[in-house]
Amino acid sequence: MIPPLFACSDPAQAGQYRRRHQERKLQMLTFWRDGLERQLAALNASISTLQRQMQDSAES
């Protein structure tokens, strides 16, 4: 019988696998967050530009 994939008889190996998995997950989540922050900054800039243009048009 073949043992399950990722079955570790050594608890230290299991801990190392878990640590690597958590590090990869953290990298992925921070990558997503950074992308969302860039998009949010672009949206905020667009909104403030449009608001400024609307104020300038209303004053003219």
C-alpha cells in the first residue's frame, strides 16, 4: 500500500512543511494586498481628479 502524499513519519519534517506552506501563503496574500492597494490608490486619484474637475466646472 502506498502512503498518503505528504505523510511524514518525522514530526520535524511535518513542521518544516507546515512552515514552508505558511510562508508561501503569506507571500501570496501580501502580493494580493499590494496589488489591491495599488488599485485603490489609482481609484482614489481618479476620484479626487474628477471631484476637482467638477468643482472647477461649477465655479466657471
